[in-house]
Amino acid sequence: MSGSANPANYTITLVNGMLNVTPASLTITANNAGKVYGQLLALAGTEFGASGLQNGETIGAVTLTVSGGGATATAPWPARLT
């Protein structure tokens, strides 16, 4: 306790309160990409964007799979984040 009150003049009772924390929203979005037919699509692990991270947090791991990444695959094909 701080301020101008003299604690010796009081019987102090401390009562715990409740703090509710609502989770922040986080969106991870796969980037659009392209490739030349006959070439493989190499994934470097950076083919996504994130919005909503708080307090300097970063994404530690994202698994990105692309069903059309093979040499003979044609577009369009979906990208999945897990």
C-alpha cells in the first residue's frame, strides 16, 4: 500500500479479484503462388502470412502442403495450412 494513508491507522484486508483474459484472434493465410509446368514447387516454410500476433510473438511452425506442387500438376490447386 502506498500513498498518504498511514497503514498503522487501519486494519487492512486484502481481497483477491478476478482477471479475465479473452484470447486474441489469429489468422494464418497461405500466400498465392505459381509455378511453371514441369517444375516442382519448393516450399521454404515462408509461404504464409499471419495477422493478430501480440506482444512480439512469432509463428514457430506451420505445415504447408500443396496438392499441385508436382512437376505435372496443373493449376488451380489448393494450399493447406496445418
